[in-house]
Amino acid sequence: MDGAWDEVPSFEEVTADYTDDFFTENTLLLVYVEAGSCTPRFGIDSVLKENDTLSVYVKCTYNPEEGDCAMAGWLFTISVNNDQVQDCTHFDAVLK
């Protein structure tokens, strides 16, 4: 959890500021995206609440013409206000 890679900081570094005070007013969502190559990059497009479902839309921000045989996993940390998830009973993550 303390390892960084290229421009991607470690999980430990990214979550260092998520204290008890943070969770008083916020919820932390973790979304994992798996890639068939280690070269694509992804980003969060939007987070939307519709009825009782909170959806996180992930988009590919860089997709090279050539890949490799490696596998990569991307873990996104998304902070949302507790009010945004208050009545949610479903969660969905969509790769666009």
C-alpha cells in the first residue's frame, strides 16, 4: 500500500488525510478498474445520484495504439458528501 508507480502516488499517501474528522461529513468510495495492459490511463468522469443509486462513471483518458502483455489495476478514491449517499441502497461503477 506504500508503493508508488510513475505518476501514481501510493494508496498510503492518497489516504493520509482521511481522518475521523473527514468521515464526519464525507464518505470515501473506492473503485477498482482492471486493464489488460499497463499503459492505459483512467479518470473519473462523473458521480451521479439517481433515485436510490449512486453511479460512478470512469472513462479512459489515454489509450495507446500499442499495449503490452502486462495487467494493471487502478484504484480510485472518490470523496463524496454524506448527503449525496444518504438514501442510496445501490452502487454502480460504469466504465465508459
